Amino acid sequence: MTSNTDTDILAIETSCDETAAAVVRNGREILSSTIYTQIAMHTVYGGVVPELASRKHIEKINAVIEKALADAGLALDDIDAVAVTYGPGLVGALLVGVAEAKAIAWASRKPLIGVNHIEGHIAANYIEHPDLEPPYLCLVVSGGHTHLVVVRDWAEFEILGRTVDDAAGEAFDKVARAIGLGYPGGPKIDAAAKAGNAEAITFPKAKVNGSAYDFSFSGLKSAVLNYLNHAEMTGETVSPDDLAASFQKAVVDVLCEHTMLAAEECGIDRIALAGGVSANSALRTSMERACESRGMKFYVPSPVYCTDNAAMIGVAAWHEMRAGRFSGWDLNAVPGLKLGER
Ligand code: KG4
Ligand code: ZN
């Protein structure tokens, strides 16, 4: 039952290869979260094919929204606002969600709320951690972004560091392809690494000129490729599990080191993780240990809220709504939208 004081938001997410819808009550309670993953379709091509992603979104979006409403036990009339990811992401994929949300909001006379996908990932932390409030430090690691951010206020972000080349998730995906583990790389490397020895191969730590908090992963990717080429030339056998574990350790170590350095230098003792790569078991464990040993509080969403979903978009939308920020009928997809940008 919807009480008069409840605010129920229907949220839509189609920025990449998941067609997702959710109903979120009062910014924290997930009444439903439906995700249609296109992974099987893209696996054949070894990565996301943007045009196929858009076409699949348009095919699935209505059924996904219908299921989200049914699971929540609500009709469209009960919904207070319609939220949608409008960037960053694949333009054709974003446009499907934006057009759908506009059509629903317009036809049902509900307010429309455009949400920044990266802010959605950060907001995923509020779902299961009601005590988490700004300010805190958040490491955002996804397929397209790697940001070390101070969340100063609900919609105020200070970026301390970012990747100067590949995103962390991109590095996982590229290395998985090179080792022959296939797509999607992150979960495959995570699983293979469990059977491997992380100390087997020492990969160099990337040095970045500029901010001490910036990241670089393309050198590490090259080091893995060089290692494989060298092994092939000399006839050495390579254990994919050891390679996966050693590569993963190199990524996790640098992510943890920079985060701890930033936390200590900024005097922040609450650390959160966000984005698809925060589903990584080694990263979750290492970051938790690093925080514990320094007396810092550690927050991370459940894996299902780390990778793309619409529940996190509904949570972020609720904070937009509270601040009185709504979108006009001219809302458009912004594929290169930056964190904190409106
Ligand atoms: O946040 P997300 O679902 O989509 C973007 O906004 O990019 O992140 C997807 C990325 C992919 O690169 C995927 O390989 C990575 O997150 N990922 C993981 C794991 N699960 C997903 N990386 C490492 N370990 C995982 N368990
Ligand atoms: Zn994402």
C-alpha cells in the first residue's frame, strides 16, 4: 500500500548492456529491481556492440518496466516521478531509456528526473547503509570510469583522482580477452583468480605524472600482453589462473593504496566503493582490511547493486527530487556527462 507520505519513483536504466527498471520508495527502500542482461548476446562479439544494445533495449524495455511495477505491486498511477539515466553511456542505448521515460512521464503527467549514471553508482551505497551520509570518500570503478571522489554533499563531488587512460573495468575486460577468458572480463578474472597464485608474477605499478591519486592501467595491460608474448616465444606454459590472480592483485593494490593515501591526507574516515568493479571479491576484501586496520568505516553495495541496475538510479533521483531538481521535456542523452554535471 502506498501511504500519502511515501514517494515512489519508477527508475529506468539503459546506458550500456543492461535493460533495467526499478521502483524505489523514499530513496532507500527497493520495492522492485528488474534487470534484463544482454551479456549473452554481446559475448559472441567479445564485447558490447552499441547498435545491438540499443535495439535490444527497445525490444525489452516495456516488459522490464511492467515487471518492475508488478513486482512492486503498484500501477503507474501510484508512481510519484519517473527517473532515467541520461548519461554518461552509449548514446543510442541512453536514448531508448530517455525517450521511454519522457513518454511515460508525459502521458501520466508525472515529473521527470534525469540522473547521472556515475552518481547513481555512488548512490547505490545508500540502499543498504542508512547510516552513510556525506562527507565521505568514494572510489568509483566501472567499465567506463575510475574516479576517486570526495562526496562533499548529496550532489556535490570533488574529484581527487581519475584514470589517465583505461578505466579499471576496461583493463579487466581487455586482459581477460588476452588470456582467453572471454567477455565479460571482470567476473571471469575474479573467478579464475580464486584458483591462481597472486604472487606468481610481479607486474609493475603504474607511475602517473601529476596527481598522486590518478590511476593508469594501460601499462599494466601491456605488461600482461608482453608476458604472454614472451612465454609464447620461449615455449613456457602460462597458468591463466596465476596470470588472472597476479593482474588482479596489481589493480587492487593500486586502487587500495591511492584510496588510503587520499583518506589519510584528507582526514576522511569513511570509505565507499561503487561501480561494476566493486563487485570484485579481492577488491572488497582488500579495501575492507585496509579500512579496518586504520579504524576507518567501509561501505560497499551488494554485488547486484554494484553492476548496472535501475535501483541505484531511483535512489539518486530521490536526492534530486528532494533538492527540487527536475528535468524538462527537452531532456536529452548526454553520452559524455561528467560527474557532478547537470
Ligand atoms: O558499472 P558497470 O556495470 O558498467 C559501467 O558503468 O561501465 O561496470 C562494468 C564493468 C565491466 O568492465 C566488468 O568487467 C566489471 O565492471 N566487473 C568486474 C566484476 N564484475 C563486473 N570487474 C572485476 N571483478 C568483478 N567481479
Ligand atoms: Zn555502470
